[in-house]
Amino acid sequence: MASPCELLVESDRPEEARELGALAAAECARIERKFSRYRDDSVLAAIHAAAGRPFEVDPETAQLLDFAAECHALSGGLFDITSGVLRRAWTFDGSARVPDAAAVAALLPLVGFHRLRWRNPVLELPAGMEIDFGGIGKEYAVDRVYDAVAMRCRRPFLVNFGGDLRANAAPKSGAWRVGIERPGAERVASKLLELEHGALATSGDTRRYLEKDGVRYGHILDPRDGWPVRGAPQSVTVAASSCTEAGLLATLALLQGPGARAFLDAEGVRYWVID
Amino acid sequence: MPVTLPPAGSARRRLIAASCALLGATAARAQQPADSTKPVASGTSVSNAASVPAPVEDATPTVDRPWILDSAIAYYRENDGRVSSVEPVISAHHDFGDERLLDVSASFDVLSGGSPNGAIPSRQPQTFVTPSGIALKSPAGNPITYTNTSGKTTSALYKFSPYTVPAGTLPVDDSLHGHRIGLTGNYQRPLSQDSRLSYGGSVVDQSDLFSIGANGKYSRDFFEQNTTVSAGVNGQLESVKPTGGTPLPGTDYLLFQKLKSKSNHDFGALLGVHQVISRRWWSEFDLAIDKQLGYLNDPYDIISIANSAGSISDYVFERRPDDRSRRSAFLENRYALDRGMVDVSLRHTSDSWGVNSNTAEVRFRYWNPQRDRYLEPSFRWYKQSAADFYTPFLTNATAPIAGYASSDQRLSAFHALTFGVKYGVKLDDDREFSVRVEEYRQTSDNRQTPPGVLQGLDLYPGINAIFVQFGWRFAE
């Protein structure tokens, strides 16, 4: 998941905590193996290998594709799982390596959910295009691990994958305390939230960005022009019932750029923004 | 770049629906209205954040909020083959989240054995008829004639089984068999961040009694939830239908003049304060008043009429006032120990009938170092004064009696001690087994000397009873 993953369980039985930890790690590994874009044995690798031919996907992948289709539709095309190819031009490593406009433009024909044919369970992905569940994968993994642990454990627990988290119940001390990092000052919480149960997800360029000529380019790319969304807050944290929902809301808000707050207000979401 | 977005608010609703479909959630969760989600609270520092009671985000109630079920079977037995009862109880507790709690319980009580009929022992054997006879569905019994209040005589088929009590023994009616079904329900919901409303109802169905009750309570927290003030009201309607009919109070036992079924009602109010004093110590103080109106007699209680020589000449049905006001004050303190707790409570009640009582109870709970076993010894002391109209017998009276009188032991002066111990085994977080044993010793404080030959008889024998309860608690 490319970030620290943890499961906090309030228990005085170490063996129980270890058992749940193993369960969480197994579910997390399963999702990573299945949907990672870095592995050649993943479902994604198989889809890409089909190179334009119809490919029948398994039910879980089909659900993710349905979800991605709905997110693409409801965001007016801003949320797009085919935008990963833009990474060929963009590397968000904190450096000043902002790509050529031409290099970005050359990739645009390979971007756009409307270009692929998705009729559950058959996907036809035009050759050269790629799909990538990176925008929802981590939050989805949090929810899946949450469900797996909840089946086995009634003690208060919290699943936290790099700041995207979900808790089932308040610990004895009253609430889970969650800090939101201030960009540029890692490990320093700029806001402290209390969570009893529910999910929090944060989206932003807290860790992944480019900076050139005083302009900060966050890693949220607008799939329609291939460039980072401008004027977006540095980070948006959203509370919701599931981590997937919270994560998507945070991402959709960032995609609005300067309109992030207005979007969140209009949606009636509880959120915290760092500019 | 211009963006075409759906109307405000709808993105979230579509997202909720889509995430639920993705995560395989139930339809019920998908239907949660978007505006029902409550936020987490935020603060700028730990101490500040800690003082904010954090409202919670709506979460799925299916996996992480189990039903907690408490089941128990209780066995109660009095000495000398008197009343015994077996009572299975099951109660369920469910937390819907967002401070919404539901409690329901059901009990079924089977009563057998005998109960004192109110008459005193005599130097002669005494013969009684089962209090009101048991109505028969088949013509196997003997016809009995009774006269109602308007003087009308009716004949009906009753099985009336006379029973004879030997000289010198307390008359106990062995025909007392019955069952009792009780159901209660209570629901609590938040009104605001720091106030709650709870309301509930109850139904009791017994072979000779039916009652329904309702209650409501408002609670509000102050001082960061360290103080909770509650105010409540309750009401109950009870219909009394003694088997075979309701005796006319104060009349001759042998004439058995009957009334139709009678009823009474009861209204009460309560004011309470719950105070957290320290991390380990809380205290609760309650004041309650209550008024009962209507038919408040024990339809089976009869009073012996003795002459000055000490022979029993007659029996009358008891007669009580038709209203009763009660007041009570209750103080409880609980202190948590490192491996256990201590709980001390005191109660004082007084009523318009002259029954004043005091109760003191102490309970300790000790956990073993592994915290999977506990032992809970308890001790209760109780003392009450007699009702103004309590009399164990009447002398030189004739039926029907004019004033109030009752020989019901429960209205007499007595004190009682209860010794108990409970042992609990926690199998895991979700399952607990317990067994509780209590011994109850009631001693009469009645000093009224009977006339003539009745002297020397044990008129006030007291009660010894044993109570055993097996409990099984689990989360489902």
C-alpha cells in the first residue's frame, strides 16, 4: 500500500491482537496482490495484457469497475481510473521536474473512462490504455480489512492505512485521537480529531508534490488536461461511514481546486481542510 | 476548466450508494440518509479535544453492535414447604449507536406451595375453604352459593376444597398455584448532545391480576457529564381478578360476599442526581413519590376473630384504605477498587399507611488477577414498622368490621437479613456464567400478646427462604 498500515486493537490478550493482525495483513496482502499495478501477476496486469480484446473480470474487480464508472459519472469526468498513464510524464518526488506540455498532451488520447467499454463482467480496454485503482484502492482495502476484523472482534479497533482509517467503536479512553499532518512538517499533527467510530480519509499533497518557480503541483491530476489541479487545498480530510466514501469525497473535493470547500459544504460533509 | 457536477448534495448520496454496492453492505445501510451522519469533534489540543464529548459517525450496526442477552433461572423456596417459585428470565440489550439503547425483558414465574392465609394458629384444628374456590370448567365440583353486594344470590359450580390445619400451626393455604408472565421494554434516545429521553412500558399477566404500566424519564448532563440530573414519571393500571371473585372487604369469611373484579392505579414521579466524584467513585441520590388509588386489598387475606378466652369465633376478609401515598429516598455509592468494587446503598421509605422502612445494603466484588472470575458477597439489612391498621387478630369484633384491618404479614413490623454470594465466570468477552445464592431471614417484631389460651403459640414465626439463580450472559 506504499504507506504504513496498522491495526490498533484494544485488547489485553496479546495472542488475540496477533491473530487479528495476521488476519488484517492477509486481507491487505490479498488486495495488494490482486490490484497492484506493480505486479505482473495481478488482475490489472492480465487486463492490460488483453490489449483491447474483451476480458471477463471476476466479481470483485467488476464491483470496483462499477464503482469507478459511477464515480466518473458523478464527478463529471474528474475522477478517472484511466488517468494513471499521465504518470509517465509526472513524477511527484518533491523535485522541480515539471514535464513538458507536449509530453502531457501526447498522453491525453490514452486517458478517459469513456474510451473503454465496460459491460459487467466484460471489459474492453483499448490497447495502450491502463486502468489503476490507486485512487480508491487504499480506502477500499481499509474497508475490506475492517470488515474482516469486525467479523472476528467486538473489541474497539482501528484500521489505519497511511492516514485513511476506520474504527468500529470508541476505546475505553473515550475516542481514537487522530492527528492530521501539516504539509512539510511530517509527524507534527496540526489538527487533532476525535473519532469514536466511522471513517476518516485524507487526500492531498502532504507527501507527494512537485514544486517549480514557487508553484506547488499537487499529485491530483485533472484527467481532462493532464495537469495538476490548481488552487486546491494542500489537504482535505473527510469523515464518513466508510473509508471508501470518505476517500472519494476528499479526492472529489481536491479536484474542484479552489472550489473544494464549496463542494464539501454543498455535499453536507464533515471535513477539515489545510490550505 | 469548467466542471459539470450533479446538483449539490447528490454526489454524496450517489457515492454512499456506490460504496455500499462495492463493499457489499446491506440495503439498510445504503438507505441511511446523508444528513444523519454526525461528525467527529475536533479540537486543537489533546486536553481541549478530550473535553469535547465526541459525537459519532454513523457506522454499520450489523457487525459491531451485538445484542447482549441475559438469561437466568431463579429458584425461590420458603421454609416449611411454603411458597416456592421457579422463574426463568430473559432480557436483551441492544445498542443502536448514537446513544440509542433498547432493553427488553420477559419473565415467566411458576408459583407453587402454600402461603399464610392471614389467620393465626389456634388451640383447635381449623378448617378453611380455599380462599375463593377455583372455578371449574367441568361439573366435577360441588355447587356453592354466594351472595353479592346487592343481596342477589347466585349459584355456580366451584370446586371448593376445604383444608384443615392442625392445632397450634400457622394456617397456610396450599392451593396457591399460579403463573405470572411479565414483559418490559425500555428505549433511550438522545435529545441533544447532553440530554436524553427514555420511555418504556410493562405488562404483567397473572392468573388473578393484569397490569400495564408506562414510564418516561428525561436526563440531562452537566459539568462535562460528571453530573446527570433525571426527572421521570410513571403510571400503572392494575386489574385484580381473584380466582372465584373479589371478597367485599371487612365481611365475614364464611358469607363470602363478592364484588366484580376491581382495579387500582398508581402514579409516581422521580427526581435523581448521578454524580461522578472521582475516576473511581460515583454517587446517586434519588427521591420518589408515588400514589396508589383503588382496590388495594389482598383478596386472600383473612383475619381471625378471637374472644377473650382465646378461642377463634370467626374470620373476616381484611379491609385496607383505598389510597396510599409513598415517599422514598435512595442513596448509592460505588467505588472501584483495583480488582473489584464496593457498593453501598441506603433507602428510606415512608407511606401514608404508617409503613416506614430502612434498607442498607453492601456489596463487594473481587476479581481474580486474570479478571475472568469474580466473587461478590453481599449483605442486606431491612427493617419496617407496621401499618397503622395492621393487626395479627381481632378481639371481640363482629363481621362486618367497620375500620381498616389487615393481618398481612407484609404490613407487620419485622426486620430481615439477607446474606448472599455471587460467583461469576467470564468465558470470554461475550459470555459470562454466574450463580447467585441468597439466604433470607425475616424476624417478626410484633409484640402483641394474644388473649387466653392463644398465649404460648408461635403467632409470628418469621420466614426463612433460599434463593438460587443461575445466569448466562452472552452477546449475539
